[in-house]
Amino acid sequence: MIKYIQLLKSKKENKRFEARFFNIDREKIKSVYFGFKGGNTFIEHKNTKTKDAWIARHSVTGDWTKPDTPSSLAYHFLWNKPTLSASFNNYLKKFNLNKY
């Protein structure tokens, strides 16, 4: 069961972030890469019309109820709140997780 998350800049060429998930004993469960490197998201442009359009496009295929999928991470971190910090705190609260 996931208990902790660590958010890092991705070392993958085309991905923006890496989320590492850990269990209660702080043993790594998995890593998930998300976000297109170089893309503009709500945390950069703060444009609510663009945000609403992104959500409408991706709500068809995205499952945002799971904490550890690329689409959920993109939604919760990049398209949720106007800052990465606010989005991270909201994500932690929603999924009852802690920062690693």
C-alpha cells in the first residue's frame, strides 16, 4: 500500500517529473513518469480556459481516482492548482499520502 511520495525532476528526455512511491516501511514500490517536458501547464500559464479544455480532453481517458497513474499525476500536479506546491499539498490530502 502506498504511503509516501517523492516528486523529482525526471531524468528521462521527454518527461518532466518522476513520482516515486513508497510503502509504510519506506520501501520503494514504483516510479511513474509524467508530464511532457517543455509543455505549458496550468502551473505556468494560469489560464483557466486552457485548463478547462485540457480537463475536458483528458477526462474521457484519464482515471484521476488512483494516485499512481501518469494521467492522475498530470491532472493533480500540473492542471489542478495555480502552483506546484498548492497542487502537491492538495494531492497529499486527497490521497492521504505523505511527502517522502
